[in-house]
Amino acid sequence: MTSPVGFTLLQLRYFLEAAERGSMTEASGALHIAQSAVSAAIHNLERDLRVQLFIRRRGRGLTLTPAGERLRSHARELLARAREVEREARGDGETISGPVAVGCFVTLAPYYLPPLFSECTRRYPGIEIDVVEAETDQLVQALGAGRIDFALTYGLGLSAEPDLRSETIARAPAYVIVPADHPLARQGTVELAELSAEPLVLLDLPHSRDYFRSLVAATGTAPDVRYRTRSYETVRSLVARGLGYSVLNQRPATSQTYGGGEIAELELRDGSPPLEVKIASVKGMTQTARAQAVMGLLREVAAPTVP
């Protein structure tokens, strides 16, 4: 007969809340319980496990020890599995329901989230999708902190994250946009070298900016970045105004811009490798049934774009 476990799921829940917030006070507020209850639970958890989970500094909050970092990863998985067991015990395991926290790269959101929400509402009405739209580095941080179940993002920057696993679900080739009245607008294809004398309107997001610069630099010319913005649609509107050309990956269904102007899309003849759209998650973490269901829907949404 196996020996009983020396800690409770409630202790793990309090521990996770304190770890994510870095404060006993904030954790107690989020849990709507007294701070003394959180402190006592964590003290007992440390005693039962015979490890120190936090470094406590007056006025500086809580910092996880290496043992605390390891426990945080296991605690998330244990609590997720406990919720699955609870649903099974209640007899509603076949009806997938509950929250799923999804991170999404900002420029991918308009293309993937609407069909994802629509299909999820139709097939899994009990699932509640909570989305965090951010850049890659912020999504990586959110994954590490357990704030999201998985992230939809480009592969840029993920190779340097050994604690993450990723799966390519789509590929997005680079293409050029120019004003609709540009001399090259009607030819359908272009080499970046043909635009070397014109200013580049740069989508100025981390990792993305380096990728776009590298495409131009591969032609042997230095990009003349005259305008830069973090907004995908602002890039299109600036190009429509005749202020330069740009290189993008995701394609809107219309050539019209928010400002009323129009752009033309040109295929690249340079043979540039496409960006990979990936689902990223933490290695070794078992996804809940509802998270797996949403990931499956994303694969279906992306399927038409995979060569």
C-alpha cells in the first residue's frame, strides 16, 4: 500500500497564486481569503516537502527558490489533472467545458481568432477562450509564468527557448505591397532589388523587424527605412499613401486600407523562406482536454495555408 501524500491541492493552489503574484497579500486578495491562511498553507507545504519554496524579503515580495520553480511547473499540471478528474467524476467528461487561456501574436490575431471563436462556439459551446494578444517575447514569458495554456505565434525567436516545444501549423510566405498606382503594381511579381531605391515602411515589432530587414539585405542593398510602425494596418495605410513599399506575410482579404487608400500585392521572386506559424507550449506539461480541443481547432483553421 502506497504512503499518503503529505500535501493538499488547496496548498498547491495557494502556492501557485502567491508564486504568480509575488506577494502573499495580492494572493490573498485574489483568492478572497485572509493573508494568514495563505501564509499558513505555504508554511505547511514547505514543512511537508522539507524545502524552502520562497525567498522572502521585506518590501520586495516573494522570489521563488529553485525548488519553488520546479514545484510551480508540477503544481500547474497536478491542478489541471485534478480538474479533469473532477469533471470525469461528475459525469460530464464527454462535454468539454471550462476556460482556455490562449496567447496570440498581435498580427496573427485578426486572421486566426475569428474563425477559431466561431468554430469553437459551434462545436464546444462550454469552452471559454481567454486571449492574450502580445509579441513573441511577452508570449514566452506568459507561457513560463503559466498565464496561458499555449501560444499561437511565428517561429521567430522560439528556437532560443529550450523549455518550449512548438508545432508548425501553417507557413506564411513574404510578399511586397506597393501603392495601387505604383509602376510595378500590375506586374504581379517583383524582386526586392527592384525597389532598392524606394523607402521601406517597416513593421517594427521585435524579431519581425530583423526578419524583414534581412530579406532586403539579402539582395545586397541596405534597406532605406523611412517610416516604421508597430501597427500592421498603419503599414498598409502608409504604403497606400505612396510613402514607400513594405514586406509582409499575412494577407488581408481586401486591398483597401483603413484610410481609404488601396495597395497592390506582389509575389516575391527572391525565393525567401516563409515564416512558420506555430503552436508553442511548455515542454513536459500535459494539456487539458479543452486546451487540446482548441489546439485541434487551430490546426483545422490553419490547414488550408499549409503547403
